[in-house]
Amino acid sequence: MKHPVVLGALALALAAVGATASAAPRQSVVPPIFIKAVRAFDRPKFSGERVVEFQQGPNRRSHVEYVLHQGLNSRVWFPLGSQFGRQVIIETANERLHYFPGRNEVEVLPPNREEAFIRLRNWIQKPGRAIRLTTGGIDRVAGRQTEIGIVSDPRGNVRQRLWIDTQTGLILKRELLDGVGMRVGYFEFTQIDYNPVIHPGDFLINVRGVTRITLVDKVRRLAQRNNFIEAMLASGHGFSLEGVNLVRPAGLVALHQSYSGPRGKLSLFQVAGSVDLRSFQRDTNREVQFFGWESSGHSFALVGAYSEAELRSLAQLVGSNRNGL
């Protein structure tokens, strides 16, 4: 089961806003609360409880999770009776470990250093035309005073709202809006403690007989179980595998691999049979391009903010079968 933390979606949405061309005036003054939030990232020590909501097709799903954080280390776990059972997610400076007790396995992932924060920091350091940062008053979240930071596109459409603790800079609540203003992602702390008791083993997974599963292992496992080709983007070309899962758009079953690259995310899709995968290019941003091909009875597509020529070249690095290129 893939943990549905909404932060990755927020990062992608920020990337979409950031890539939008515009004639909007360049922002010269950044509200101080945004600067405080960026400076606080990875610094606070805290524990808390938060509600997470995310859009899954036509439905909204929500859950409660507990969080313990110290510097670059964090631990996420779930209440008794949660749909995520006794799963635990540990993140350090070097890796992210997702423990699944039912099969006694740990999925080993790259650390999720919160791309949204990195992009926000870049905007603050080099204000541009792509986004506007403003504020929207004072509110209270989890008993703390917060200032509302607003991220808008060049036309003034609000894409995010962030409730930032005015004292610590921690984001206690965040909403993600789509292009027409519907909320598609959300989290909110209901409890926060800035002086929790932390023990040395809090950021370790120490279970007898546990099996470590890498993302490459997961690609191979999903491919074998679902009759896909074990095809991945070759390493050593500036792209790192960050996520693997099955998606089911329009009744299809697709193997989806997510990579990080020099100019943002890149998705590789694979579907059995001859299928037009152009509908997988869901982002309306003109910079997000699509390149599809077929090989050995399977359809493939690369989707990302790269030129069609770059995607065509990258397709040559996928697996060993390159028919139709």
C-alpha cells in the first residue's frame, strides 16, 4: 500500500505553478512569514497529530497520523484501527523506510526532502514572474497563532494556502487547490508539542527477520506479478528512481515509475497491449511533454517537463527492447 501523504502532490502542483509562463510583474518583496517557514525547515523538534486528506479519483480520502520530528529525522505512525494498521515510516538524511508489518518488509526509498520547500526557497531567493506570494491574515491552528501564506499563479488564482506558526515557522496547516479552485490536498495539525521526549531508537526500525525491498526490487516484483516487462530507465544519466506503483486510469492497469531529474519529475508508464497513452499527460502545462512507443506487446510513455526530443532520447535508455523508436 502506498502511503498517501499529500506532500508529494503539493510539490508537483508547485512545480506546475512555477513553470507557467506569464507577463505578471516580478515580485520584489517576499512576505517575511515565508522566509521564516523556509528557515525553520528541518530545524524544529516537535511531535503532533495531524489529519491528512487527499483526492483519489472522484473521492476524498482522509486519515489521522502521528508525527515525531527532530532535525532531518522523522517518524510517522498511525492510530489503532487505522486503515494503515501498524505501518511505520522513518526518514533520515539518507533514506526513507516504510515498514509493512503484515509481510515484515521495509521499502527503502530516497529521502523525501519536501520538494515544495526547496522550490519555495528558490522563489524567495530569486523572485520571478511565475508565482505570487502574499498573506491573508491571522488564524489559530492546534492552539497556535499562525499567519496565512498564499501562493497564487500569475493570474491571481490561489494554488496553496499555508498556515505558518508565527513563532516557530512550522507549517501547521496546508491546502492545495487545483486550477479551478477545488481543494485536492490538505493536512492540519490538531495537536503540536515543541518539546517532546525523544529516545535514541525512535528513528530506527529494529525488527527480527525484516526484509529490505528497494525500488528496483519493487519494479521487478510488480512486473512479474502483473505480466509487465522489467523495464526501467538506465542509471547514470541524471535521473533517480523515486517511486513505483500501479495506477488504473480509464480502466487500464499501468506500471508507473517516478524519477527525479535535472528539471523536475519524469514519469514512465507501461501498459500491456497496444494502447494510446496520451491521456496520461494530464498536466495542461505546455512544458509537460509526452512521448509514447510500443515494444514486445507493451505500450510505454514518458511524461515530464522535458522536450519531445529529450524524451525520445531517454526512451532509448528504457529496458533492452526499443522497437518503434
